[in-house]
Amino acid sequence: MNSSISNSDSNAAPGGPGEWRRFARWFFGGGLGLGGFIALWIIIVDPFDTLFFSPPLDRVPIATNARFSFPALARSNKFDSAIIGTSTGRLLRPEMLDRLFAARFVNLAMNSATAYEQYRILELFARQHPSAKTLVMGIDVVWCETGATFEKYTPRPFPEWMYDSNAFNDVLHHYNLYTIEQAGRQFATMTGMRRLKYGRDGYTSFLPDAAGYDLAKVQKSFVTVRGNEAQRPKTPPGFDPATLNFPTHFMLRDGLKALPGAAKKIIFFAPYHVAQHPVAGTLKAAEWAECKARVTAIAGQVPNAITLDFMINSPFTTTDSNYWDVLHYTLAAADALMGDLALGANGGSSENFTVPKPPPAPDSDQQ
Amino acid sequence: MLFNSEVFILLFLPVTLGVYYALAARVELRLWALVIASLIFYSYWDIRFLPVLLGSTIGNWLIAQAFVRMRRFDWLPLAGVLFNVGVIALFKYADFITGSLAAIGAWKYEPLGIILPLGISFFTFQHISYLMDLRRAAAKGETVVAHGLRDYTLFVAFFPHLISGPIVRHNEIIGQFHFDPLRNGLAERMSKGGVMFLVGLSKKLLIADAAARIGTPLFTRVLDGGALNLGEAWLAAHAYMLQLYFDFSGYSDMAIGMALMFGFAIPFNFDRPHMATAIQDFWRRWHMTLSRFLMDYVYIPLGGNRGGVWLQARNVFLTMLIGGLWHGANWTFVVWGAMHGAGVAANMLWRRAGLSMPPLLGWVCMTLFVGATWILFRTESFAATWSIYASLIGQNGLGGAEIGGAVNYLVLVGGTIAALSGPASQTAILMRLRPWRPVGLFAGAMAVFLILLIGGGLQSEFIYFQF
């Protein structure tokens, strides 16, 4: 075999120039035509509602990965208030918070979101809403992990380009199979062929059907978790919590400061079931205590911020029937939690939360 | 920018082709346009690499110019070769050399931390081949003409082969720069080049990357101190053979296809290497342009087959040793090269002794040998390699491997069948492809599908970029 391609036409495969021209037309023309049609389809449907030049159609949050669905909601001027967090904040209903806070809420809490992902959606919401009124932010384990570094992402894809301030680069990321699939779903939903699965305000209950709730089974899981907590390492002698590093806290501070000073900021420690609470004397308990103090101090540096601690031994967290598992409360409990959030934000008190006071000198979020 | 990225396929390549053909009638402009496009392509990786490419190109060009003007200084090309060896020694081997000297207590080791410019191993070889060819031509009394800076730069930096080859000789391509791009056969060249590019892209995305997803977790486990059972070790070795072959041959197909779209023919790099029935045969089919370079510029200067069979075996061994070191600045590559040197020398001695082997047995021996050496190539760790060798003979436990879903089975079976019975890409496309319109339409649809697949974030670098 020759070691390279011949430039001579004499070695070419049979087929005259005319046949090859027709072949080239079908090849390049067909590819351009099909590729162009798909591009046009994506632009018109614009499944994530992020293309500034797409037609103004009535789009809904469509992707099961909230990281793709929520940037459009965070940009929307239909809302002036936001809920940020993980699954421990997913069950807060904007419709109820709207009434309690006289605001227009969007739920931007994402299942399993890392601190970085929460920061990115908060920052986006703040950038798009210079007159934002209220923030409800759930603090759970991802904000209280210690160490030198932090994980930015989960295994779920996170589209950074949706979160930046460059509207032009979004188009470069739409040409893929995932977007085509989501465009199909968006089109089917828009035309009524598919049922709306996700709320237009970001709220969706991820809980199973209440008919399947089994309290005995839930309580059994609490026993296991409680046992695990009790076995955690004890605080070593001479341990100084001031030496702990919470690598994500700078993002919490920056995110809160990105909101206007007049905006009400309610930062709440998620109401884990008491079985999940760290046991006194363990290193985990010391880390949580320090984390709460640091978060409270950060909130103390931000105007109009209040910290509410629901991660305490309370009627809420000790009532087993309030929970599906140690982290996730029921829909009825969510309503009670929202009531307490409004109460706390307005200076009220309840057995379900405490209001930690920030230290007088606002300089304590060591990095 | 990666060949398997949307920005390359949807923007860089069409724009470069468009500009090139728009300037088809003006040879100066179209070639400068191609030079500029190639430099933009290279700079897109890291602008800091550009001075190395330009500096070495201009340096070699000046040496060639000086030699042509002052033919009596026949040491000039050799000085140029030393210059090139010095450049690659600095950028690629400085830490390896000082680290090795430190290990025997002869040096105080302070890592220089020099970033390896992409493609330096490839473009340095092209410089060396050019200077050596000039010197040989002069020694034979042939007319020696040094190329202009533009043509020389394009010969070295032409973006399809710049990062990972094929390693091209100046007399194979520079003359073609001056062919009319619109000459007869344009539609055929564009079509075949485009299909060749697609075949390479398919090899990369559908087989190599998928095989990597099967094998990488297993290799990672061993490199992290774990061990594989019998089935896992064989799966890892098999998956990596598929990954490496389809990754590198896919890249080469894409390079050859793109060059053809510009109207240039460049050498082939692979010819069904896994059908080889002996290790010598394997190296005639695998990375053919590297084998050719090593033959012409290392093996023959060492003496080649002159001086008897044992000297020839020595020369073969040393050539493969240098080939191993070329792949990476690590003792594992030296040992890898030595293994292949010993294998090729033994093969040569066997053949010279008049011994023979049934083809099937030869294929089994070749495959086991090459597969075993790829493990060292992959891990770059003697300990991990030793652990996998032990696993391959069941020393770390028997048991099967978790292959995964149906797609993984399809990749392993389909990739193996393609490697063992499929035609070489160049045979299938350049010789056998007919201008049948449904094939053209299918190729267009396949292009769209692959671009959509790339858009999903599946693109990964080609293995040979690291060399």
C-alpha cells in the first residue's frame, strides 16, 4: 500500500467529477441542512429560556437537573425574593411565603447543591434583582464542612455559562443532545402534550405519595442514624475550634453582600431531626457549634440579616411524624416551618428556633 | 483547540477553509493565511508556547539558509540537530535528567517546572529531518535549495499535523503548497477528506473515549494502591489497547482528512497494526511515520544492518530505546522502549536464523507482548505495572470484571472486531469510497450527530498530545 494519499486523479476511485460534486452536495449540504434545522429548533424552543434572541414564548422550568432550569427563574423579573438552599429548602412554597412576607418568591433551592452552586444562583439572582426584597437561605451540612478546600460540583452537570453575565456565550453551549431532549420536552409542555412537572415558581415537592408514609419505618431509620452519630470521634484534648477552617464561608458572605442592603435576609439552620444532631462531646458537635457561630457572625456583618437556628432540640425536630427521613420534613411540617420563619423574621419567638446573636465585632469568619 | 471540539469544527475549520479557498487564486495570500491560522490554532492552547514554536522554526530556517549559502560548512546541519536536541532536552527532559542524577547522588535536584510546549516532540523531529535531508542531499552532490520562511513555517506548523503528527518530511508536502487548490478533483478531495475526518472523529468519540471510561477506573484503582482481580486486569489491558489505538489512529485520520480538504496529501500513520503477526510487523503498521523517522535518522546513522547481525540487533535495540524516551521523560518509557527494542531485535534474529512461526501463534505472541508493554506505557509506574502483571496471571485473586451496560459490551466487541478485521481508514475511504449519494447524506447526518455528542461535554484530549 502507498504510504500516503495520491494527488493524482488517476488513482482516484471510479466516479467522475460530476458524481463527486453531487456527493459533496449531499454530504456537506445535508449536514448543514440537518444541523441548521436542529439549531433553528433549539433557538425557537430555547428550552432553558436563556437565549436573549429567542422568540418570547411561554416557557416553563423543564430540566430535571435544577442547575439548568433555575437560572432563567433567577433572572425573571416576576420575582423579587428567593429561597436558596438544598433539598432541606426545596419544600418551602413560594405561594405561602408570598403571603407571609408580602413578596413574590421563587424557590431556587436545588437538591444536593454544593455551597458553591448555591452561591452561584444567589449571586445571579442578586445581580438581576437590584431591588430584591427578601432572601430565605437554608444552611445545612454543605456550609459547615471543614478543611482546606471544597467541592464545587456534584456529579450532576453544572452549566457555568448560564450563571455568568455574558448573554452571548450561551448559544455556544446549546448544540448538544441534552438540549435537544429538553427542547422536545419544552415543546411538548408548551403545546399541552405533556403535563407541567415543575412549578413556574421553582417549587416542586420531591416527596413520595403521602399514602406510602410509614412512621414505623421512618423511626427505625432514626435509630440507625442516632447510633452512627454517637459513634463519631470525640473532641481531642486541647482542641481549639478557632482553628477550624470553613472554606465555603467567604461565598456566603459575598453572596449575602451582593444583595441590596434593604433586602431582608433570613438565614436559617435547617431543622434536621434530632437523631441527626451531633452528640455533645464529639468533634462533629464542636464543628457545628463553631460553624453556627461563624455563620451568625457573617450575618451580623450584613445589613438586615437575621439568623434563625432550627437545628435544635425542639417540638419540631423531636416529632418523628414531621419527617420522611432525618433531613427531610413533611409538607405539613414545611408549612409550620414557613410560619416560624415569618415569625422569627418579624422578631417573634417560638420553641422551634433560637435567634443566635452575632458577636459585637464583625470579624470572625476565619478562612 | 481540540479537533474534537465544537469551536474547532463549527468555527475554526470552516473559516480557515473558507479563507483559504477564497484566496485560492493568490498563492502568497492563501499560504500566509494558512500560516496565520496555524499559529492561531497553536496559540489557542497557550500563547506562551508560541515563542518556542516560532523560535525553533526561525532558528532552523536560518541554519538551513546558512548551510545552503555556505555549503563547505557541512557541520552546520549537525549543529542544527544539536540545537534541536538541546531545545527538546530543555523543555522535555531537563527535570528528568536532573532528577535522575539526583537519584544517584550526583546532583542537587531542584525541579525547574518547565511547561512542556504541545507538539514539541513532533515539530522538533520535522526540523531534524529537514536539516539531515539537506546535509544528505549536499553530500550526494544534489542541488540543495532552502525553502522560504513562509513555506518552511507552514511545513512545520500546518495545524492538522502540528500537535501529534503524522511526522511529515519537507519534500512530501512543501511542493504541494503550490498546487492550485481548485484543480481537478476538488469535490472528491473535499468529500474524502471530510469523510476521513469523520471516521477519525467517530473512532475518538465512539470507541476510544468509551473504552477509556471502562479502563480508566481500573488503572486509577491500581495507581491509588489497590489491586485488580484476574478479570479486571484483562479488561483493563484490553480496554487500553482499544483506547490507545482508536485515539491515536482517530487523530491521524482527522489530520490526514483535514490536510486533504486543503488539497494536501500527508503520510499515513496506521495500517491495521493489530493484525500484525510479529513485533517487527507491528512497528511497520503502528505510528508508521515515527518508525520511518527512527529508521532514517537513528537506525541508519547508527550503522543499520551494516556490520553483521549482532551489530544490527544492537542498532535496533538502541533505536527503539530512543523511541521509548521520545515518548516521555520517565524511566518507564525508557524501559518500554527497551522492551520493544529487545522484542524487535529478537524477532529480527529469529527471522535471520531462518526460523518461522505459524501466523496465528505469531499474532498471539505479538498481541500479548504489545498489550503487556502498553500497561507500563499507561501507568508510567513500575509498581502499578508489576501489580497488574501479577493480576493478569491471577496472583491478586480470580474473579470476573464488571463491564457495565450494553454500550460497554458494544464498544469492546465492536472495537475489537474493527481493530482485527476492519480495513485501514485510508483503504476504506481513499480507495474504496464511491460517490454514492446516500452515503454522503449519511455522512452529513453522522457529522451532525457527532457534533451534538461533542456538545454534551464528552470531548477529551488525545493521548499523544502529552508527548
